[in-house]
Amino acid sequence: MTHSREAELEQNLAAVQSRISRAVETAGIDHRPELIVVTKYFPAADVERLYTLGVHHIGENKDQEAAAKAAETSHLDRLNWHFIGQLQSNKAKSVVRYAYAVHSVDRQKIARALAQGAEAALDRGDRAHPLHCLIQVDLRHPKPDDGRGGAAAGEIPSLAEIIAEAPALELAGLMAVAPPEAEPRPVFERLAALSEQLRADHPQAAAISAGMSQDLEDAVAHGATHLRIGRDVLGARPYPR
Ligand SMILES: *Cc1c(COP(=O)(O)O)cnc(C)c1O
């Protein structure tokens, strides 16, 4: 019997896919959410293995690590990189070269830097399509100043305007990370309500990026369209982040 990394990933992926199927069935929804496999800390070789298993959406949270893996896997056709981590505006120029989507737009400065960077990248031919942008919201209130990413709910409309008006950006929707120390359901419920408000002004911004390994069922029940799953596919990370 072999215990190859391929077999391990295949098995983990199948288990996650069946959890998603069950959650979709339980929730009685007709649109299966997109699975984004978060490969932070794991090598580009795992990205290739996942690609072979049919995964075309990969999530990363650090620019340096993501840029290196995107370069190593540039021969893979239609592999979409989702940037999901906190972003410094000086990294925007790098991220727009490889990212299909950024889920963590939480400040006007970042939105403007991405708008500029993506426009330049389109002009140079470094990218072919507008950059999908999701506004990351932090639903704890009062929002503690603990350095976690996320805009306050009240900041969504102004951020949405900036993104929607930028020719090289496409406003895709909202993203949130449920705080590990609290019950995720109220967070996902609030996110769904904010998404509805956003869609009143921006009907195309329908994405709801929510749900990680430990709470994907709750996220699906509350209308998540994108799930960001790391450890339940790749295994435990050497350090939690
Ligand atoms: C790491 C990470 C994930 C994946 O979390 P798991 O618990 O490994 O499934 C999802 N979203 C963000 C923003 C992350 O940083």
C-alpha cells in the first residue's frame, strides 16, 4: 500500500467535496459554492497535485509566497489565484500580476493601489482580465484594534464605489473570516444581510466568500458562494495562521 501525497490529497479533497455536497443538500440551495483550496505554507508541488485532481482555484495570504508559487506553476492553464490575506499597498503591484481575485480589500488606500496596479498590468499585457475584488468585512463591533483585516460594515458603500468605478477592477462581493473564538453563525448571517444591501446598489457583486475548514457547513447554510479551505485538504500547517 502506498501513502503518497497524491493519495492523501485526493482523499482529503473527496472528503471536503462530500461535506460540501451534504451542506448544499441540507440547505436546499441550487448553486454549489466554489471551493478555493488554501495552500499557504505548502509547496508549489501540492498546487500541481491539486490541479491534477481538478482544483483550479487556489488561495494564498502572503504576496511573496503566492508570487513564487504562481511563477512555478505558470505552465498550468486556467489556474486562478485568490489573494486572501492582509495586503500592504506597496504589494499591490505584485499581486495584480498573478491574482485572479483579491478577497481582502478593506481600505480605500488598498482599493486605489489595486486599481492603479491592475490598470497598468492590463496596459502592459501582464493580465488579460479585470481583477475581481471582494471587500473584507470585520463584523465584530466595536471593531477591536487588533490588526486583523476587515472594514467596518459602514465602510462598505464607499469602498464599493471606488472599486466599481475603477476600469481595471470588478466588484465581486464580500468576504469575512469568522473569529475562531466565537460562534460563526451570527457572523455569516450578518454577512448575508450586508451582501443583500450591497447588491441593491451593485447587483453583480454577488460573491460571499465565507467558510473555512471548521465552519464550512454554517457558511453554506448562510449563502456562501466561495469557501476557503486549507487544513482539511492539505493537512495541519506547521504554524497556525
Ligand atoms: C488560512 C486561511 C483560510 C483557510 O483556513 P483553514 O482553517 O486552514 O481551512 C481561509 N481564509 C483565510 C483568510 C485564511 O488566512
